Amino acid sequence: MSESAIDAPPPPSGCDHYSKSVDPEVWWRAHFVDAAGAIVDFFAGDGISLEDKRIADVGCGDGIIDLGVAVRAKPEQLVGFDILDNDVDLLQRRAAEHAGIGTLPPNLYFSTSETTRLPAEDDSFDYVISWSAFEHIDDPVAVLREIRRILRPMGVLFIQLWPFYDSAHGTHLVDWFPEGFAQYRYDNAEILRRVRSTGSQDMASEMLEVYRTLNGITADGLQDALRQAGFRIVKVALDSEAVHIPVEASHLPLSQVAISGIKLLAIAEDDDEAGASAESDGGASDGAASDGAASDGAGPAGPAGAESAGSAMDGAVTGAARPQVGQTGAESDEAEGGELAV
């Protein structure tokens, strides 16, 4: 087999559900059924039930996943937080069309947050979930500290992140670059030209903004942010698929190019544990939690099953420094490529 044949990328797999151009029914099922089910099942794997608990979702997006969790897990209350207002009427229409749900469940709420501030009282949620949000968050440590503030003692945090920036489809631009690794194959000018040259310009603008604002976090970076915020990872599952690595990305550690996503559970360490962890890591950044605006009601006591989650084996993923978002691997050394105008 020739080298060019080996280097030729395979067609994308497993990522059509992410594309904004995908059939609405596929998008709905991927989030209402698959993502919501994955969240419930990941908790259930450690004997943790979400039923009759208070749950917050940080970075809830269009709310489809939250609706799926609310219907499937039957929590006492589920509040979806996002910096953008949720279009509840659109969610209701989608629910009626795709799932025959005539009215959104009364335990489902949505609230607009600030970038590093959640409008909720201290210790007000049993569990916090976040799906495909932390690669978009500008200050992960600050947001994680807010999550720790609103999470009750013995509460559990679930995070899913896909795709990591250094992985094949880390640009989120799969519609234009199905071969993957566009962030290393092309400079910003070529990425902009190709995205702008085909398809809906509204969709192009939206996805270019998504690409421009990616924070480039790695698995190690996420773990470090959790530690700085006072969390300890107690369960982890990594996503990895067979990919062809182009020469432009061959300098990167396999832990970055081959790991496309992660699911994890984390618990808040007490002050003694957090201090010991920070000391062993060379010291974590100091930060003070702030009081938030009041939210409705008081929930039940700490969740059952938290001890089983806390007893799980810690996970760690190795990694290394990566180019800035929007630069190819070759450009990163010289900081070339410029800004990505959208």
C-alpha cells in the first residue's frame, strides 16, 4: 500500500449527530434519547439515581438534553443554565413534533446565566451536569468554582466533552472538513474561505464563531481546572476512534489527537483534601466563591449513591502544550495565521 493511501483520511463516522446540517430527527434523537440516556446511565453505573433530586445543567444549549433527562429520570427539578436565552417555545414545538410531548414537564426550568455567574443559591443542587459545553467556556476554573458553590455537600458533577480541540473534528466544522484535523492542515484564511464558499451563510457565521471561540482545552487541562476549583475526578471514560493522523499533526502526543472526548464524575473535596491536592500539584489558584441570586425552593438532603461514586478509581490523561486555536501546528511556533474574521 502506498504512503498516500495510508495517509488518506477515512470518511467521518460517529459525528453526523453534531453537524448543524443533520436531519432534525437525527439531531433530536442524538440529544433527547442518546445524550440524555448516556447521562442517566453514567450515574446509574455507580448506583446513583436522579429521581426526586435537584439537578442543574450548565451550558444547556437548546434544552433538548434537559427535556430528555427530565422525562427519563424524573428529578424533582432540573434547571438549565446558559448565557443565551432558551427558546422554550421552539423546544415545545420540537417536543411535540418528535416525541409527541404536548406540554413541557413542570419540573423543567431554564435560566439565563452570566459567563462566570450562576443565578442560584449556595448548596442548592444535588447534581450538576454539563454536556459538550466546557470546550466553549472561556474561564473553566471560574465556572467550576460556581458549580462547586451551588452543589450540595456530597453532590456529584457530571461532565461530558466532545470533541477535544486537538482531535480529528475538534474544529466543530465537520460539514466543511469531513476529513478532519482542519486546525492543523489549513491556516485561518483557508478555513474561512472554505466555510464561506458553500452552504448557508447564516450557518457558516454561526459555526465560524463557534470555532473562533473554542478554548482549546485538553483532557489534562480539564483535570487541572477541576483540581483548581476543588473537585476530584472519581470516574472517567474516554472516547477514542480509529483516525488517520496527517503529517501536520504528527508532532502531537497521542493522548491529544487520539482522545476525542471524555465523560467523568467528580466530587468536591473538603478543604483539607483540596489543600493537600493543591500542594502536591504545585499549588492551585486561589479563588473565593460568591453568593448568587436566590432560586426557588430547597431540595432534599445529599444524594444517595454519592459514596459509591466517590470510591471509584481516579483517572488521569497525559497531554502536552498545543497550538493556539486557529493556528496550524507549523504556525504555532511563530504565532502566524492572524485573527479569524467572521
